[in-house]
Amino acid sequence: MNKQTPPARILLSQAERLRRRGDMAGAAGLYEAVISRFPANTRARSGLAALERDAIESLPQDRLDAVAASFRQGHWDEALRLAERLDTDGGPLHPALIEIMGACHLRLGRPEAAVRVYDRALPAQETAELWSAKGRALRAAGRPNRATAAFGRATALAPDCVAHWLDLAACQLDCGQPDAARRAVARALAIAPEHPAALTLQGRVALASGDADNAQAAFGTAIRLDPENAATLNDLAILARALGRRDEALAHYEAALALHPDSAVLHRNLSEIAAFTGPDDPRIARMEKLLDRTTDPDDRAHLKFALFNALDQLGDHTRAFDHLAEGNALRKARLGYDVTRDAALFAWLKTLRLPRAPMGDPQVTPIFVTGLPRSGTTLTEQILSHGADVRPAGELALVKTAIAPILRTLKENSRSCLSVDEILDLQRILRHRLAEYAGGHATVIDKMPLNFRWIGFLCAALPEARIVVMQRDEMALGWSLYRQCFGGPGNGFAYDLGDIACYQALARDLVAHFQASEAERIVTADFGALIRDPFETALALRRACGIPDPDETLVTTDITRPILTASADQVRRAVDPARDTGWCRYAEQLAPLREALDALVRRGL
């Protein structure tokens, strides 16, 4: 023990004297100092709890009621402002304010601030509910590894709570750990065998692993138990669409909308597969009426994209693009995307020095199909997996979640080089998680497009891996990105034409950097060539990846597995060379994209 630090009993005595004098902040600081050294000290924890009870009694009920009323009315800025006025002493956070302050920060798009609220609260009252709330905030902040740890702590404190096991399972699925997620869901179902939300999540885990039959069974049981669960109906629609059953998907979306007619996300989902009959289609009128009365920026963005889908289909290009531009502007504002941050990240990635891991004994051979979203990764995955001992695993989050902690460590310690032990740890994690998705196949394909950012790490950690980088006509790719409303918070560059042009240049430069030293590991494929000459291009691509020639056609629409990407419908249709010219009908509106691309070329980018 540091000789300058008083023993715990002295600190506790000082804290109690300060409390009697009314110095609550000082007392709280001493209690927290003891807890930081001795987390199990009950005297310190009891003291903090007593301070909170004192705080509850000292805060005016009318002011607490005002905070709660503002929150219930959706005035999150006001509720947060009122709560912060009541939280002025910097001591333990008032229990009545924790939930509201954290929820306000989340709804205002500030998950890191919500995490700080829960971090202040946890030393005084470590409950499963607070750990779970912190986990949700961490998950929203894009830190699934830390969120998993928080949810794990919640399940340890309350092992009989189904909700905490489901939070843990969902986060493990985000991290690319399907087996762990499956076990967590099993724990939830052991507690409540007929829990609809647990069965729905069981279906999502099965679907993420490509197991459509078990996904269908789980969703079916969940909807029988709770026929009016719109979320499960939405999942059933996603599954049907992933299997190419559009009419069935449409029926599920319509049933979900009948239960929740104000769901903007459901309207957008339906608009992506519906056949609109004309400008008087009642579904368009419903979306327009909902848009008129909703003020939530996220809902307005989803409705704008939905109306674009409908009007584009009907050939009303001027109105369609107006809705699309407004929807993209709302999404960009909501995400707060700044392309200069990605420029700085890419520049930093080029400076890293990564030692090479030995081959060892890999269980499977991974192929990473990368590039920008909408560049043809789904079609390429289908070509590579056809007629071979190859498992197409879809878009996996496992690479990013394995590398993210390494990047934070390097940043925090101002390092630019990994140790051999660190690269071996990364190899172990990646191989284990890839094997989970391989399902006994010799080769597994991860087609997460933005994995091109991590080519340096993949080449260093996995000498057995092959990496495909998709290329596509820049105008066609830019238009395909701009017209897509992506489900998660990623792909922030896709909501502004200038950002799209800049990001394409950044991606091209980063890939060229890796190709200079890893030419034998990186295979480039052109989407235009694939749709113009499918057989020969596909055959050359397979050979470059070390996959045997098949005995049958390489490009087929006879696909029975679920495909969970925006290209699920396109990949089941015959290859059409016109896919790269669809942007031309919006050539006038897309002039800023062309100008931005040309300007980058003039600058040598």
C-alpha cells in the first residue's frame, strides 16, 4: 500500500464526518476512493447508498416531476437540461435521474455520454439493470466487445433475468460469436421456454448462421405465442425475402404494418419489394400522411427513402430524387459523419507495422470479399461458393470487432507497431470465429465490404487467407450507395454525393497501398466485367482464389440459401449488363457526383 494513502478505516471515518457536516460531495469522493481500492467494502457502499437516500429527500419532487414529464413528451433536450440542473454537486448521481439522463443522451445520439452517466452511477449501486443499461449504451456507441462484458456482468448479478441473457446474446451476435449467442439464448429459454422475444432472437441467431429452417421454426413458434408481435413479423418478412419469397415477405410486412401503421421502418422495408400500382396507390398516400405529422428525424428519413422507392418505380424521377436527397441529408445529420475522420484513419493505417504470424495449422481457409458496399460483393460470394466445399457466410462483423480493441490500444499508447504476441492473439481469435461460421467446410467466405480497411491486419494474421477487392464504375457505385438507406449506423459516407466521391478515392488509395506489398494475396475483380462476360470472369476469379472449376454453370439464379443483403433480390435475377447504367436516368441530379469525381482525378486522387 502507498504510505501516503491513509488506510480504508481512516478514509471511511473522514467520509462520515464530512457527511454529518453536510459536505456530500467530499464524502462521496472518499467513499469512492475506498471502493476503487476495495470494491467489496460494504461500509463504503452503504455510505454511498445513504448519500443517495439523502439526495432523494433533498430534491424537490415538483422539479423531478418536471424532468419526467419532459422526457415522456419526447422533449429530450429539455429533460436533460432540467436533470443536469438538479445534478450540480458532482457527487453520486441521483438514482431518479440515472435512467432519464442516460436515455436522453441515447435518443440524442450521444451514447458515449450515456456511458459516462452509468459509470458515475455504478460505484454507488452496482445493479444488473445499470450494467445492462451501460451495455446498451456501449452497443450504440459501436463498442460491442465492452458491451458484451457489461451484459455479462448483468447476467452474473441477475442470472434468472431473461432480458439480460437476450441483451448478451444480441451483442455476441454483433461480435461474430454465433455459438456464444446460441448458448445465451438457450439460457434465456431454459428460464422461460415460451418467451416470444427469446424465440425471435433464437431465429435471428439461426438466420445469421445460414440455418433458414431453424430460423423459420423459431420465428413461427414466436408468432404463434404472440400473433400481434410486429417485430417478429418483420423478422419473418426478412427471412422470406432472404430466401427469395417476395410475396410471402410482402404479406408479413403488411401484417406488421396493420399492427403498427406508424412504423417508418416497416414502410421503408415494404417499399423495397412492393409493386406500386400508380400515383394513387394508397400505400403512397399513407406514407405521405405519416410524413406530414411526424417530426422525428430518423422516421422522416426512412419515409423519404420509402417514397423515393415508390416514385422511382413509377418513373416520377423529379419528385423521387427530391425525397431521396432530403432523406440522405437527414441521415447524414443524424450520424454526424465527417469524411476527414476516415481520411485520418486511412492515413494512419498505412503507417502501421504489423509482424507476420506463422502459418500454424488453420482449420479453414478464409476468403474475404471486400470493396465498397454495392460493389458486387454478394454476386461474387455466390460465384465463389457455387459447387464447391465453400461456405458463404455473408457479412460478418467478426473482423472489425476483433481489430477494434487493438486499434484503441495502439492509439492510446501512441504505438504504430504490433508485437508478435498481439498478432498471434489476433490470429487465434479470427481463426476460432471463422471456424464457427464455416460449418465444417474447407473454405469460408466473409463478404463484409468494408473489411478492405483491415487488409494489412488480415494479411499479417492469416497467411492462408485470400482477399478479393471489388471494383465498379464510380458513377454506378455512387448512385447505388446514395439510393440505399443502410440499416445500421455504419456507411455514413453514403449519404452525401461529395462524401461518396471522396470515400471512393480514399478506398482506392488505401487498397493500392496494400497491393504494393501484398500483390500475391489480393485479387481484384471488376463488377462491370462480371455482368458483361459472367462465365469467363467468374472462372478467372475462382482460379485466382484457389477454388476448383465447377462442373456446371457459375452464374445461377437457383439459390436456396438465405441472402441477407440489399442485393438479395438482384442476385436471384439473371445477370443484366444494364445494372451499371441505371444512374443515367438521374444524370442531371447526379452532376455534383460527377464533378466531385472529376475534381479528385485532377488532384491525382
